[in-house]
Amino acid sequence: MLQLSKKVEYGLIALRHMAMKPMGQVFTAKELAKEYDMPYDLLAKVLQKLARHGIVASLQGVRGGYALAKKPTEVTVSLIIRVIEEERPMVAECYTDGPASCYLFGNCTIRKPLGKLQRNLNVLFDTMTVQEIV
Amino acid sequence: MLQLSKKVEYGLIALRHMAMKPMGQVFTAKELAKEYDMPYDLLAKVLQKLARHGIVASLQGVRGGYALAKKPTEVTVSLIIRVIEEERPMVAECYTDGPASCYLFGNCTIRKPLGKLQRNLNVLFDTMTVQEIV
DNA sequence: TAATATAGGACTGTTAAAGTCTGATTTATG
DNA sequence: CATAAATCAGACTTTAACAGTCCTATATTA
């Protein structure tokens, strides 16, 4: 319950690894997967998403791989989750779309109350950066 | 991702409903389910768990039902989650058991870093009570 | 041109969450 | 004392999200 997904975990592990080495250093998905015993294919997809959103830079071809494209202080956990999961971390679906999206409609009584929880959660994830998990 | 389960939502809705009425008032699972359009069977199970842990008192038989057994200020969201899910809200499995439980074993690099996130999350859930969602 | 890397889509398997069904027990009340 | 209405409890089924795999295309270096 309330756990980060494996994909996010894999992403965090990879980003952390990169953040600990000299900026600009290139790593292949293969070596990262091996180092931390993560499924190669899955990690590859995660890195591709991070690349598409400019968090890492990708180099194709033989001596290719990935390198951090942003400073570790600039990448928040919140951003990583949004990029990898394609959604924000939410305590209830209520908050995913407009007001009409709540399955309880008029009778939803926890929307407002949980908003407080949600906002606090947002602060947590928005505040924590890759720098802090090194 | 990172959402509260339906069971927890149902539990929160039910507890909130009770907390808004005079202390000691009895409600049946049936009426609560109807009022908020929740699946009766599921809500019933949730209430039974809350009863077993003394959060609500249950009265069997014809005019039976449930009533709050603790003051709304005494029941934290954290407790509700632990009772209903039978586990704590965790950002990674790492934290569920002893040190050996991490699937990355020696190579887990996010355990310590995520601990910070975990602690902050704990504070959130430990601090928020039923009183605050009324 | 061969080897090695990313890119990306389709697919399958697995698991946890969500929901349902059945029957037993308790108790107020007509 | 029989009945109806409620909790209690466990087994079961369904569903959907997550995790993981597979295949092929494209890019790039040597």
C-alpha cells in the first residue's frame, strides 16, 4: 500500500548511480541493470522515458548510453514519478481529473479533507531531489 | 500510484460520517453503504476490522450496528490504514521487514535515502486524525 | 558491414485489490 | 418463541494494474 512502483524504484536507482559519478559520464542500460540486478528491458523503458523528458541524455549507437542531462538538485522525485508513471502521486482518484471525476459524485465527503493530505504529500515529493538520495 | 485503497477510503468515509453525528449514535453497515454508494459486503468487512481493533463498537442483533468507540481526535489515519490493510503505508518493501528483506540485498542504494521520504510520510499519517477530516 | 547500443510497440504473466457469495451467530421484538 | 435484521467470518471470483518479456527497427562507431 502506498508503495512506489518498481519502475520508479529502478529509475531512482539509476539516476542515483549516475549522480554519484562525474557529471556527463555515460552509462548503458545493460551495465546499470547488471550492477543492481534489475530487469534490463524494464529499466531500458524507464531510461527511455527519462530521456524523452530531458532528464537524461541518450546517445545511440555502439558507444552509446545515458548521461544525466540535469543537475541532481534540479530533478525532484515528484518529476520522476510524473515522467515514469505518466501521472501524479495521488491519495485518491478524486484528484486526477476535474471535479466531476469523483465516483461518489455529490456524496464524496473525503475529497476536501484528503486534499490536505494530498498537499502535504506533494510538498514531500516536490522537495526531495536526486541530490538528496545520493 | 500511491493511492489509498478503496477499503481505506470506505473506512474513512464511514468514520467521518459517524464523527459528524452525536457521539454514541449507532449506524448499520447497510445504511452507510447506501448513503455513500459503497459495496455493502466490502464496507461490512472494513467495519468488522475496525470493530475488532476497538475503533468502533459493534452491536449485534436486530437493532445493532456500529458506533464510534474512540474520540475522533484519537484515531489517526495511520492507525486506520494499519488496521484495515494490516500493514503500514510504505514507500518500498525494504521497510516491511528486517534488513535482509530487500530484494536488492547488498546493492540496494535507495533504502537509506528513501527512509527520509518514509519518515516524512509517517509523520503525515500519524498526525492526521478523523477529527480533521470532518 | 558487423557489433552494440537506444527506441518502441506488442504481448504475456503475475499479483494484489476489489467485489461477491454463502452460511453462522446474535438479539430485539411481535 | 419464531422471525427478522443485524454482525461475523471465510471462501471464492473477478478485475485491473503492475511487472516482465519479446521482437524488430534504427542509429552509430569502429
